[in-house]
Amino acid sequence: MHTGHMTAIPPAHEQLPTLLAGLADLNTRDELEKRLAASHASQRPLSIKAGFDPTAPDIHLGHTVLMEKMAQFQRFGHEVTFLVGDYTARIGDPTGRNAMRPPLTPEQIADNARTYTDQAFKVLDSDKTKIRWNSEWLSKLGFDDVIRIASMYNVGRMLERRDFKERFDTGKQIALHEFLYPLVQGYDSVVMRSDVELGGHDQIFNLNVGRHLMSRYELEPQIVMTVGLLIGLDGVEKMSKSKGNAIGITEPPRDMFGKVMSISDTLMADWYPPLLGKTADASDPNGSKQSLAEQIVARFHGASAAAEVLAWWRAGRPVDEVHELRAATGPIYQVVREVGAATSGGDARRKIEQGGVRLGGERVGDPMWVVAPGRYELEVGKKFKVRLVVE
């Protein structure tokens, strides 16, 4: 969805304080200043891209730190592309992995990507965002093209990458196809001729491969800007759905609020700058945490939902009356999704496989188990409980 460039592009000095805030890496500031100045002089927007591999069905708070930087570029009048890495997801991003990531099936990728692009517009301006899929060009590459791209980067440089180096030094397997991931991600930038590529700090190696390949193709290399990674609920590792330490932006308001309230005071203070752009009040950690939770709920569910959940929390979290819902007979994962207890089929399957779904008091472990017509009590997690009429 894209309606064209409409916002007047301000001078570089007006953009820089906002764009530089919260960055982990910038390669290079001088190039960024020059391109912003040229963009203002010509009133031609810069081409900004950020790639997202649909390896999980939901966008979480960690993703929104990067998306907010994308939104800042939008507000300054630049052209932002949300690049869905549907083709690179087939390889599996090895970043931060001490073992190979299993590739996803095309069906999983398509299912996840649909929810990704819908959810992105909770942060980005849908009228000013281009969505592209890298299968558009990567699926057309022949083996001779892959050989040519691979010839432009050497193995020594690839093994300097931290996760590859650690695995190599400890004798853990590195499959050759994993070396292709940074190359094809870099080739995205060649095709798109991006001025700036945004990413999380853990993507710095891959983004700089894009700079290198653009130079080899005699293009002006992209500027690389990365943001810090949001630490997850466990207070240890970066937020990730696969690690179970994330808050999805479509989670129900009460779940979202409760998860924020569960984090440590130290983690709460760390979350304030990237999520709210300010620091927490150290003198009142509980009040600061409630304010953080309320503002996060308001951002994704609206002010009225945030006010309701805050009042519910302060009242001691009373349990609601059980509601009744109707669904069509079919596999249990479809029923769970249909009644709104999951954001997608993939999300429903995961909740079932992790043991979080009970029907009539019995835990259901097979997502494809067919629910026969009848009346049941359905429980999903600790907070979703309904009377269910299956027809």
C-alpha cells in the first residue's frame, strides 16, 4: 500500500537528532548527513529499507524498536519499504545461533508473513509504506547468478562473523548454505538500491555485506543503521518468540499488561528509552512499571483499553464471568483461532503443542485433532476461558 511522497523533507540538521537517537551502529554518519542534505535540496526522498524474516507469526515489542526508527524516516518524508524475507526465511537466518536453524515450509512462511504485514501498520503509516517480498527477485536467480554473487565475498571475512567464528572454533557444524544468507540479504540491497538499511544490532554483519555488494555492483553503498536489541521477559536473552520471552503486539490487553508488570525493575528501566523515548522514575519503580504497561497497551489497543486494564489491575485482577462463543467443527487449531484465542493458525498450533489448550478439562496436544459438534469449556493459557458451542 503506497500513495506516494507528500511530506516536505526538512533540512538535515532537523532530522539528525531524532534519527541518531537510540542507535547502536551507524556506518557512516558523514554519508548520512550528505544524503539527508542532498535529499532536502532536491526534495527527493531517501530509499529506506528494513527486512523481516517471517520465522514466527507475530510481531513483538522487540520488533517495534526498529519499526519506530522506520516510522521516524516516514515522518521526515522518506520512502520506507517493509521487506518480507519470504525467500531468505527458507535458508534460516544463522544470526546468534550456535546451531543451524531449521528452515520453514512455504506454508508456514506464507501464514506468518500475512500476520506480519498486517501487524506492522500498528507502528508504520500504511499509506506511506511499501511492502515487497524478496522472493520477487531471489526466486529468479539461476545457479550462475548465485556463483557470481558468492565470488564477491571471501570465506575469511565470513568466518569473522561472531556466531560463525564461535561455532568454527568449538568444532560445531556450519553448513555451506548458511554462508548464503548474508549474501542474499546483501543482494536485496543491490536490487532495491537502498540509501539506508535499518536493522537490529545483531544484523550489523549482514547489513555491511549489503554495503560491500553494492560497491562491487558499482552502486553507491547503503548507509547502515542499527538499533539496540530489546532484552526479553527473562532479563537475559533478546526478545524472541522462539525463546518464549516476548510480548506480542496483538496479545490481549490484560496479558500484555501483566507481562510488563512481571519484569524486574532493572529490565523495566532498560525498556523505557527504546520503547518510550525517556527514562523511568527511579524513585517509584512500581508506578513507572504501571505507566510503562499502560502506555504499551494504549499504543496497540487504544487509550480506553489501557484505562480499563489499569483499573482491573489495581482492583486485584478479578476474574470475569465465563463467556459463550460458537465455532464450526474442525481441527482444534482452527477452533482456537476462530474464537480469537490465537492470532493465526501458526500461533494456535504452537499454543496447542506447548500444552496450553484444554477442552472439557482435558489437555489437547494434537493441533489436527477434530472437535466434534457439542458444548465444551475451552481454556487457552491461564486467562482465556469460554463456553464453546461447536456446530
